[in-house]
Amino acid sequence: MMWIGWLFLWLGTVVGLLVTVRLVPGIRVQNGGALLLAAVILLLANSFVRPLLLLLTLPLTVLTFGLFILVINALMLMLTAALVPGFEVRGFGSALLGALVMGLLTLLGLVLLGWLFPEHGMLVIQIMPPHGRDIPF
């Protein structure tokens, strides 16, 4: 069952990378195989390397009100480009713009998933208590 979750994450990453390649001029992919491999490497980098970088740069992230996370995401794109032949990121500016596009696509995907499957929502904000009960504080 856990593999299904990873498969959906990978498919979302593939779609996000494809849109990013189309929108950001400095990010290119030579073929579909490179795109699929880049999605795997980016997913692995985001799962294992990114949390370590987030921990190490936590003071800077707090100081910049979270904006430094875009820099870390750009570094993950650059790392992916360094490891995958046929996937190219031309400079840090392109990586930063690509990270912004990928972040916005992730946000859009989460909103759409929450809209399509509200019973499985990740974040539930409850304004009124159910059935008139008081909220215990």
C-alpha cells in the first residue's frame, strides 16, 4: 500500500517537472526517459537530502520567514540536473524559478486533491464544533 503513495508522488513529480520544463526557459530535458529518471532522483533528493538541509539551515529559514526553502528547492533541482544525464538546469536563476513553479504546482495539486477528496483532507479547519458540543480546552 505504501508503494501506491510513492507512485502518486512520482507521477505528480513527473507532471510538475514537465510543466516546469515547458515554462522555465533555463530548464531542459532531452527525452522522456530523462524526465522519468529526473523525477525519481528529485523525489529521492526531496525525501533524503532536503530534510537534512532544512535542519541545517533552520535559523536562516526562520530569519527569512521561510523564503530560504525556495533556495533549498532550487538546490535540489540543480542536484538532480547534476545526477541525471539529459536533464539540464542552466544556472541558479533558472533553478530558483523552477523551484517556484514546482512549489506553486504542488500547492495547486494539494488544493485540487482536497477539493476532490474532502474526506481525506490533510488539513481540516473546524469552525463550529460537531453536533453542538463544546470544544474542550
